Amino acid sequence: MIRYLVLIEVIELPSQIIEQSGGVLGIRDFGALESALAQPHMTFGGEELYPTLVDKASAIGFSLVMNHPFKPPLFPFPPYRNGWRRWGIAEPVCRAGGFPP
């Protein structure tokens, strides 16, 4: 059984990452964040659109990258800063499924 991240967990993860790497804390668009978290649950015709753990983590990551729910960093450098927040959410999904980081 897969354990899905809930909204409060996703809101707390970026704060931990920002404490370590710097950046701006906050959610720019709660709707986009909720949409990203809903992606792994999507079905069509009674079949899961993202059946495997890797598919589910990829769907979350892709949705976070495309919809930009987090506030952007103050400066564009280093460019990986916002990416770390996205990976910080996809990575626990992978760990919960037994995949190494």
C-alpha cells in the first residue's frame, strides 16, 4: 500500500529545505499545490493513470515543475534552489516505496 503525502507535509518540507539552502518560504498558489498532490490519484475508466510508485513520484514532480506552486527565490542564482523544493517532495514518495534517494 502506498502512503501519499498530505498537504501539511508538503507545506513543511520546503521550510526544512530552505533552512539548509536559503530562499523564500511560502506557497504562491495553493490550488497548484493541491493539483500536484492529486495527480497520483488520477484514474481513467477505472484504471490508475500512474500505477507504479515511480509514475506517481514523476507525476507529482512534473506537476510541481509546470505549475510553480512555491514562491520563487529572491535571486535566480543558484538556479537549483527551487528545484530542491520540488525534489524534496518527490523524494519522500520514492523512499516510502523503498527506492533509495
